[in-house]
Amino acid sequence: MTDVTADNAAMLLRMRDLSIRFGDSAQRLPTVDRVSLDIAPGEIVALVGESGSGKSLLAHTIAGILDPAAKLDATTLDVAGVNVLAEGWDGLRGRRVGIVFQNSRAALNPVRKIGQHIVDVLRAHTDGRRGARREAAIQALASVRIPDAVRRFDAYPGELSGGMCQRVMLALALAGNPSLLIADEPTTGLDVTTQAAILALIVEHARARGMATLLITHDLELARAYAERVVVMHAGQIVEDASVAALFTQSHHPYSRLLIGATPAAIDHVEALTGIPGTIPALDTQTPACRFADRCNRVDERCRSTFPMPVIDANGHRSMCWHPS
């Protein structure tokens, strides 16, 4: 378990106190608020939370594809050994950092052949002749279990199923041989069997390459099955960071406990399924310091007025709560 209070230069990702704000209005709080996160080489970390919690925004920040309207502030943001606050993301995107988007059909150009998508990545990030790039692209397709990769090289996205298109997206992300892979809801819209196949491929490549992986999902059961560590995000704030075993057996933050309780696998009968009260708050000047305060049954005045300090146990289990379990 990574202790983000430590100064560990070996991390593939080192992030301290990162905030993202849109617009100039003083009435609007940061969309992502004082996030700190480390990922070690070869580690698979799941980032979970409700829709709208800021997971994809954080992923786009790490990948260096943040909307130009966004304003980023952080004390530390090192990606694959590069201080991007000082040096920027040039040389990182596609080469050291790969990303798999959740909507593969939208991400692929419908009038461009599958193989050419991968050749474009290889041309931008690797050396080699045209014929060598074609062979490398075919090998990339084969490495993600696309059958008859030679023929599929000349197919268009519309000729492939959703699962095959997501395999192509994974091949694209891996083509530059990244040190860090971001998989942003990679199983959206896929059936259960195809979900398992895609996630197994991601884990297989992560293990074989020693690649750090950030798996973004709203499905806690996928996080439990495929990650080693789980980071829980609510309304732009990271509220808990723990090993999979610790989070699911002894979560500390009230939001994490409710999130797990709202998962079908956590209950014996559908009648026992409970939702999380309230909704993610609007980010205005009236928002409490702990953004879960209005939904929490342990709230007191300190929760509303003061940003919670991290509580870290002997195993590195970190929670951001004034009243952890």
C-alpha cells in the first residue's frame, strides 16, 4: 500500500494537492480538490466512485489531455519521472502514458482503417520503416487477441463489434510501450464475458510489462477482482485509499461503507440493497469542506468548516475523515 505522505521518487505517478478549477468565478469551488495519489511501477490501482465524482477528469489530467479551459494547481505532479508542472507532457503522451477511453467507437475514426490508427501511433512514437510499422501494428492487434489480425488490419471500426473495438483501443494505448496505462471505464457497454476478457488482457499486459495501471470504474466488483489497491473518490475529493482486502473488509470512510453497501454483491437479497442518501453537491461557496458532509450521519461542525486531515494506519490505509471507523 502506497503512503502518499512519503517522498518516494520511484513512483510512476506522484501527485500532491492537485486541484482543477473551471472558469474565473470565485463562487465556484475546484472540481477536483486537493488530490494526492501515488502509483508504483507494476501496481494496478482502481479509482472508484459515483458518476460525476471527477474520475475521468483526473485521468485526463494525468494523461496531459486536460481541457484548455481548466486551471490546474498542484504542489507536485510527476508522471513517469517527469515533472510535468515544469516540463509539460511532450514526450509522455502515447509514449510513457497510454490511455484507453470508455467509448471506443467514438474514439476511433470511422473512415480510417483499424491498422492505420495503430500505424499513426507507431509513426509518432517509435522509429522504423513503413513496412516494419505495418508488421508491428499487426503484432499489436494479435497481442490483444484480435483473431486474424492481418485481415483486421484493413477493417473499419464499423465492421467490428464493441468488444473488438475496445481491444483495438487497448492495442493503441499499448503501441508506444507506456510505463503507465490509464483505463477509463474500459468495459462500458460490454457484456459480462467481454468485460472479463478485456480486463484480463489489461492485467496480463500490466504484469508482463511491469506497467503501472490506473483502472477507473464505478463497478466495485471489477475493482475487487482486478486491482491491488482501491482509491475512492467523492465529489472531486479522494476520501479513502487502501488495499483491496482492507477496503472491502474494514473501510474507514462513511462514503466507502455506503458505496460497498450499495453493491449487489454485498447483500444476500435484493430487498437489502440500499442507496446512498442525497446527491453529489453543487460546487459553490456553500459546499462543506468535506463534500460528503450533507450525506453523512456522522457529520459535525468541523466536517463543514475544515478540510479533513488524512488518517493513516500502520498498513498505509489512508482515509480523509474526521470520524473514521
